[in-house]
Amino acid sequence: MSLVMPAPDPATLAKRAEIVAALRAIVPGEGVIDDIESLRAYESDGLTAYRQPPMVCVLPETVEQVAAILRWCHGNRVKVVPRGAGTSLSGGALPLADGVLLGMARFNRVLDIDYADRVAVVQPGVTNLAITCAVEDAGFYYAPDPSSQIACTIGGNVAENSGGVHCLKYGLTTNNVLGVELVTMEGDVIRLGGRGLEPAGLDLLGVIVGSEGLLGVVTEVTVRILPRPQTAQALLIGFPSVESAGQCVADVIAAGIIPAGMEMMDRAAVHAAEDFVHAGYPLDVEALLIVELDGPVAECGHLSGEVERIALANGAVSVRASVDEAERIAFWAGRKAAFPAAGRLSPDYYCMDGTIPRRRLPHVLNRMNELSGQYGLGVINVFHAGDGNLHPLILYDANQPGQLEAAEAFGADILRLCVEVGGVLTGEHGVGVEKRDLMPVMFSEADLAQQQRVKCAFDPELLLNPGKVFPELHRCAELGRMHIHRGEVPFPDLPRF
Amino acid sequence: MLRPASIGDLCEVIAAGEKLRLRGGGTKDTVGAPCEAQVVDMRSFAGVIDYDPPELVLTVGAGTPLAEIEALVAGEGQMLAFDPFDHARMLGSEGAATIGGIIAAGVAGPARLSRGGVRDHLLGFTAVSGRGEKFVAGAKVVKNVTGYDLPKLMAGSWGRLAALTEVTLKVLPAPRTRRTLIRRGLDAAQAVAAMAYALGTAAEVTAAAHLPDWQGGAVTAIRLDGFTESIAARAAMLPEFEPAEDADALWTAVRDAAPLPLDRPLWRLIVAPGKAPGVISALPHAAWLFDWAGGLIWLATNADPAVIRTAAEAAGGHAMIFRADAAMRAAVPTLHPQPPALAALEARVRRAFDPNGVFETGRF
């Protein structure tokens, strides 16, 4: 594995028994796991290429226990990696050999639902889907719907600022969270936000969401819930070229329509999905769009007519509108099966997550096909077309020597390409360990130093989830001295550690 | 007053270490405690840098006038969805608001209730920190989670972290039609309940406000925005409400807190909407109105600031002085004081951007 994590500290490893005993004094009984076999269950998250059992795992049940664990670890200079359900696709919850894994699964209660203020207050271990389940009888739902929503927790969603197929219209996690209770690495319990729309001071909640577990441990989350739209309708639209599909997306938005979801699949993805689930997708197309409209029945009817007109004007070769809920779900079945369908084409696949300006899509897909030839690895593309978030799936076989490394190099080239055309390394999966070493492609040393100074404000000893997000761990005192004039690092060619 | 013309100049001005007060159009000069700091006029950083309407992204210089941006996006049938507005009328100031000032003050009007605030639409920026260093954060695409979301920190930071030079905003299609519906004669509790009810339906309410005294009586107003074809169907979901006349004047009045008297301090309270009626009960002599379904209370009163802040806290929120004479602004903190652990954390975050306190002018 090409990933280099911070070297384990021998002194910490040597006092493992002492650390386990201290944790047992805080969390009694089954809440501290230290036998090697049981720890293997925690050795990776959704990015399974990287594995490392933690030194010890602790599963607290109360905010007091979380505060006590963090305070003790801070006082004893022990690293901590927080974990929700472990579904991260970027290695955000990858354990450290000399770190405590802080599992939040026992924080699994819905604390309060207030339909008048349209909020739900939940513990961080509640799954994303369980929030919707808790409020759906009253006609409400929680909007962000990452594909792992049946398993992923809201605490993990806060850490990763998770998205989903509906975020063009309804926003990411950050746009749907109103408040959190947070424990800092020093053990302080702090409330940020609440049921009001804006904070009294700086919007620290805004920087906590998406901070990938580096700034604090969330112990309670207040989310906004929305009334379920009256209806939803999907259109399945086939195009003879990626360009015409891309132009259709631009024209839909130019017509003032923000669909609830707008997904694109390339030819390879359409064929893989159709072979797998027989969703009824047209096979003679270069690109397939799924456009979902939601809202009042009258609005959906009007807008689906508009989208169909725009699609035909852009040369669509097939347009089907779902006639009922069963057909709408069938249209989505192929898209939702794209990842497992890739798994049938190849023993392993590697999912990327860059975002690009949509107008650069044809160029990016062409370059990706060239790279595919160069690396000798297949790639299929699914794409959140509305917001330009690409999910290329690189096909490889980990049992073939060199293929994992080739897939990683191919993926890194794709992400460099995304940045080169004006986009970003990650649209919704997070940096984690996966894209950590690519951060300098997108950010200058001055930009990264400013982000790390924010880290230092929350966690000056860099004990919380180290080795994630930032390619180099600058000590906080060193960041204080580093002066970058007019955005230029002095002596830019000198190595820095 | 200093008026740097380039990022290089701005870096030098800030690196010199003098206390600095960042200023756009100066429309909000009277917010915060009076202070002596050197003023830095940011209006040289003006102009449209990139605007491709179907990408839903706009990049402009932070000193660009808000009115210029609104005209530009309106020409493409789009809008800044967080409903920004110029405080010149509310504060009786001269000049024209810039987008940088709007972001720094976190300005969002009635539609913020459903569409989000500045924080939800600022995608990226270039700025010079209190260290005199240029840096960028966020990005120029609508979906991005790469690195910390520093744009969120800039929204509502009142110029205490960094001097914004360039900002990238999400833009959205403007609604084709707006329709306002009202109910008359409700008291504060009934109004909050009626607004909560409407927001809980599938009618997709954009804005909801309550004016206890508007053209001769209490008016509770909700607004439906969108395609003409859908608005009739959505209005039919709310049969208790009747169509309103002269709705634009009503929403402008709500936004500017225009019905409230000018002869006493104006407070801005952000609370849990359901607790808004309790705040009003605790302050019986105040003039007030509700925006954001009760989540924003504009309050004009000479009441003791401590009493106002206690009432706001009891409602799960906080209270900011928005308009007051200089003596009061010098004596009472403009922003609601935070609990000690949070205040200490916030101070560390400010120092992360501004270690020497260049932007700590005493204004906030």
C-alpha cells in the first residue's frame, strides 16, 4: 500500500495496558475492546484497500464518558480516531496502530422531534435513514440521502458533509444541520447553533461540518426536517452523445428548473447496470440521463413536459416518463446498482469523487478514456450531472500484482484533471487518507497552512484523527512562525516537515 | 482611509500591524461599538470575474456593489437566493452595499427561511488574513468538500478574520411568479402556529412573517415562489389564507423592519421559532415583528439589554444590537456574549486568522 501514515509512537504502544485500564475506568464492561480478534472488525472503513487495527477501541454511551476519554487522551498525548458506522469511502475512520478508536455507535437514540419548528434532535450514532423513518408518519423526511443511508450515521454525515443524489435542490449535510453538541480534544463540551437559523458569533458549526473528525467529537445533532413533496416523477432520457446530454443538463437549468435529482451514466455504466438489474435502460445510447422532479402534482406535470421538450431539442433518442411510483423506482434501480454492477465486471473497483464545471464534461470524459488506455484499466462513469460531481469507477484486480497501484495512480490522474479544469478533488466523499497527498494540487502551502491553523485552534496537540486530510503535519508552533509573503512561500524548493 | 488597489498593496497594509476596520460601501458603519481603527476601503476589488449562468456559479470582486450583481444575475433570470439587501434604509446610512459587506454581515432577507443564508451560498473566496497573507478556500463549483469549509466562517464574521478580495457565490434560477397569502387578526402565538402549519405542508412556503400592526391590524403573511403552474395548486393547500394586495411593500417592510419606531434601539433576535411568542410576552412594552416564521424577531425597545438577552437565551437564541446611539453601542456589546468555553474557542479561531489582532478593533 502506497499510503504512509504517521509512524506509531513506541512509547504509546509500550503503555497500551495502562491506556486500556484508564479507558475501562471511564467506560465499564463491554465498552472497551482490546483483544486482537475483535479489533479486526474495526480495521478499515468503506475504503477497504487500507487496513490497520486500532490499538484499542472504546464505545462510550454518554457525553460525560466522551469528555473523560478525550480529556484523558489529551492529558496523556494519546491519539484518537472517531468512527460512526465506518462507511467512509475516503478512509476518514481508518484506525491508527497507536491510536484509540472512539466508536459512537451506542449514541443511537432520537432525542426529540419538533414538527412545529421542523427539527429533529438525535444522537450521532442514529443512521441517516432512521431519521426519516422517525418522522415519515407525520409526512416529513430528512433530505440528504447518501447512498449508504441505511447504514451511515448522522455523526459520520456531519464529519464528512455527506451529499447524495438530491443535493442540487436540497443541499448537503451542512445545509440541513442547525446545531451540534461537540466535545473538544481537551474535553470541553460546547453547543454550536441550535434551533435558530444563525449563531451569535462565528459560524463554527459551519467549519465542524465536513471537518472529517479532526476538530471535535459530535455527541448530538439537530437537523432540519422537511415536509415530503406531494409527488415525484422521473424521466429516463437517452442521448447519442455525452455532449448532447451535457447540453440538455445546462438547458434544463437555464430554463429555471432545479430538478430534485439529475444523474448521468455513460455507455459502459448503462450496459453494466442493465445486464445486472434489467431496469429497461436503452442500450443504443452513449449517455443516459435520469431527471427527477418533485413537488406538487401540477408542478411535476408541467416541468416533466418542459424537460422532455428540452431533451428532444437536444437530440434525445428516447424519453420515458415514469407513470407511477413503481416505475420511478425501477428507473433508479439501475443507477443505484451501478457500483455492484461494476463489481460484476471486475474483481475490484475504485470509486472516485471529483467535481468539475459541467461545461468541461466532454473534455474530461475524453481524457479519462485516454488514461484508461494508458493504464490498461477499464473505467465506467456515473455522474451527479446537476452539480458536476463525477464518480468514475476504475476496474481492477487486486490479485494481479501492480493493479491496485495502477488504479490508484489512474485515480490520482483523474483528480488532477478535475482540478486542472477548475474543479475539486472531492465533491462528497471527503479527503480522508485517500486524497490527502493530492491536497497540494488544489491548495497552495499558504492555503493549507491557514486550514491547519484552524485545526490548531481546536486541537493544538494534533491528537484528533491525525494523518487525515493534511499531507504534512506541521506542529502548531511552527505554523505560527511560518510567514508566506504575498502567497509565496519563502524558499519554495526547500523540503518542509 | 486607505484604499489598496491590489492584493499586494492589501497584504502590505495588513502586515504593517495597525488596527484596521474593513469597509465596503459603509452602509453598516453604525453597527458595533464606535472605534478609532484605520478604515480600509475595499471597493477597488470590484468587477465580475466569471459568470456562466448554467453552472450556477458567479465569481466577483468582493468590493462589487450588490446592486450591480443583482442586475447582472436578474438579466439571466437568476438570483442570489439568500435574499440579500442593502441596510442603508434601515440604518439611515449613505452609500451602496458591496457583496463583501453583505457576506461579512451575513445579510439575508425573508427568503432565508427556506433558501438558506449567506453561509449556504458562499462557495469559495480569496482573502488576505490578519497575517498579511493571501489565501484561498472553498472552490468555484457548487459541490465541494475538499478541506475545511472556511467560507462558512467568513459569512457573518464582520471583518474579524480576513479581508475578502474575491468571492464565488452559488446563484439559482429566479422564481417566475410570487404570490403572497395572508391571515388577519392573529396574535403572536396564533401567528407562529399558523406559519408553522403552513411550513409543514407540501405548499413549499418561501417566506413567512407576522406584523402585529400593518395597515390597521395584525397581518400574518406567507409567500409562495415558483412556476405559475404550481402556485395555484400550492395556494389551494392553504385555504385558511387569503390573497394579499400590495405584497411587495409588505415584504420590504418586513425586511427593513420599517414599521418599528426609530426613536429607540433596534435589536435582532434569532430564536427557536416556536419560542418567539414567549420572548414578546417577556418584553411587554417593545414594538416588534416576526420574520422567518418567528425565528427572527426585530425588536424596538428601551428595555434593559440584560432582560432582552435573558429572554433570547430562554428562547434558545441570542440578541444583537442592530441600531442604537453611539453611547449605548459603546457601553453594551453588540453581539450576544457567548458561554466561556465557546468564547475561548472562538477567540482561538480568530487568532488562527489574525494572530496580532489587526482586525480586533473593539467594534465587536
